[in-house]
Amino acid sequence: MKIVRIRPGRERSLLRRHPWVFEGSVAGGKADAGETVRVEDSSGRFLAWAAYSPQSLIRLRAWSFDEGERIDAAFFARRITAALDIRARLPIASDGLRLVHGESDGLPGLVVDRYADTLSAQFLSAGVERWKAPIADALMQATGATRLYERSDTSARQREGLAPATGWLRPGDPGRAETTALTIREHEWRLGLDVANGHKTGFYLDQRDNRKFFAETVRHFGFARVLNCYSYTGGFSVAALAGGATNVMSVDSSGPALERAAANVALNGFDAARHEALDADVNQTLRSLIEARQSFDAIVLDPPKLAPTAAHAERAARAYKDINRLAFVLLRPGGALFTFSCSGGISVDLFHKIVAGAGLDAGIDGLIYARLGAAPDHPMTVTFPEGEYLKGLVVLKR
Ligand code: SAH
């Protein structure tokens, strides 16, 4: 068993059960990519069992803080079962749900989403890469899903020194393997997605409950004209139509995402005339809509991760502020802005300040009607605050 020693004083985060050790905190000891090591403090005391990642700034990711625990196939089966057990107790109004949410489920670097009978997984750390086969077996066994697709094609994987990997890990029935498009049921809606060609694992499950709240808000206030910015496959657009909006515009820079948005509008039985899909940059679209003297009752702003880490926060803050300012201008008095940030590098506090600054620049004031986060199958834990990434504010313009 290889041993990795931590510099004096740097063991504090592991003692608080935070799973990461950065490169600079390692005093000595080496291992292969993903190999399990025994982590000790400078006096040789056991701290954790962890996966070693020679190329990542996050050099160690802890599997367990229990010295008696063995990191083997059974360990992964236990952690997966524990993640499923929690989901079974949570209110999740969908057959599309996040089964494993990385560090927050004690499986650093592993993301698994379930879409009806199909699993879609990301192996984002050297540790889970090494244990991929037993993890895939445990997932199939514990979930009863028929097939498992791999979407290990993110920049996080590059930072671990791992090449992208995509395709069926467990193809199921060979006749069906060709089809990567499928449909989930979310609340009372049906939504199509594609595990091979969509973003991330195929769909943004974390916004599930916010889409429902959006539908309810549109209905409650009787909002008619809705602008859904960064619409992706139109989840919030379907929600708006379900809430009674007469007119919804989806804006995204991805043509295929917009095609699916239109298909999702049809799948839910809404008249295509109530929905418009615009393949364009959001910032520019907001400016042209202002120039054209348009206004909306409700606007959704759900941009991609503009600040992947805290180092990008300042530049990202300006970009967030700009789109929020433009959206405030476009919103009619009494209307609602649903604004989000999924950047880990932007804290709840900072996001609030950015939106406040945008309101000030736009010359408007508003009521903070709700504060939103990710759906509960994307858990945050007490020991891993980095798990809080998605935050949203609903502002009612005065
Ligand atoms: N709200 C969506 C998820 C949004 S993900 C949902 O509920 O499913 C962010 C989206 O922003 C992606 O679809 C991406 O294609 C789009 N995007 C990224 N940069 C953009 C830009 N500059 N202008 C318009 N869309 C953009």
C-alpha cells in the first residue's frame, strides 16, 4: 500500500472530512493515476484512503475517512446504494434524476443521471476512471437500468490528464443501442433529450423544480409574454406554456438544442404558433429587443458556467451583470426575472450583489420574490460547500 504524507498543518481539511487535497499540501509519496493510497499526517497518523491523481491540482480525493474500510468493488456498490437510498426518500417529480452527484455522494468525480431506463455517466477523476468497470457493474445491478452511456468529455477530465471517453459502457439490447434519444417525464410534462449529443449527460436536471416554480409563477401573475434566454432544449419554455403564457421566445446559440425545444413544445401538445426559437447570442438579442422596444412579462436567464473557478469570477461578474441589466430593461413593470448562475466560482452573496448592481444600472428596483437552488437530487453537504453551485433569484420589477 503506497503512503502519501501531508505537510504539517495542511491536514485540517481532511480532518473536517473535506475530500480534496491540493498539490501544494502533499509532502511526499507518489502513486499511479487513480491508485488508492493511504494518506497520513506528518506524524504518520491515518487521515484517509484516497485516489491519487498525478496530473491534477487536486492531487488526492478521499474515498473514506475510516481506516478499517477497504476500497474495493464492494465499497463502490455500498456508496452507490447509499446514494440511491437517499434519492428514494427525496421528492423527485420525474423519471429523470441525478443518482450520483460526485463528492456530495462520497464518490469524487462520478456523476450519474438516470433518464427513464437509461443511465448517463461522467467519470471525471483519475480515481473513478480506474474503478470504471466495477462502478458500471454496481450501477447496473443497483438501478435495474437497461443501459449505460458514458459522457466523459468535459474539461474537468482534461485537468485530470484524462482523454475524453464517450459511448455505451453497457449497451443493453443491441437493437436499441443506436438510439441515444429518449424521453423523460418531468412533473406533468414530457421532455426529449439525447444522451450522446446533448450537453453534459444530456439534460439539465438541476433546474427541475425551478421550471415547475416558473410555470406556477407565470400562472399566478397571468404572465403572457415570456423570454427564455439560454433555453437549451426548452424546459423553461414548456413550463411557461404550461403556465398559460401566450407567447414564448427561446433563445440559444445551439441549433440542435432549439430544434429539440420546438419538438418538446409539440410533444406537450402546445400550438407551435405560441413558441418562437431564435438561434442567436443572448447578449446581442437582448440589445436588439430593447432597440425594437419590445418588453416581456417574464424573463429567464440561465447562462452556462461563466466562472468555472473563483479565478474567473471578476470577468464573469461583468458578463452576468451586463445580461441582467439588459433583462431588467426589457422587463415590464410588475414582471419577473428568473436569473441564475451555475458557476462554482460565484458565491450566493456575490451573485446577489451582481444582480443588485445590474438593477441599479438599469434604474429599477425590485422585490426578491424567491431564492432558488438546485433540485434535491443534486445535494449539498455540510462538509463539501463546493457542492453549492446553482443559485437563482426571482426578482419582481416594481
Ligand atoms: N435553461 C436550460 C439550460 C441552459 S444551459 C434548461 O432548463 O435546460 C446553457 C445554454 O446556453 C446552452 O444551451 C448553450 O447552448 C447556451 N449558450 C451558451 N452561450 C450562449 C450565448 N452566448 N448565447 C446564447 N446561448 C448560449
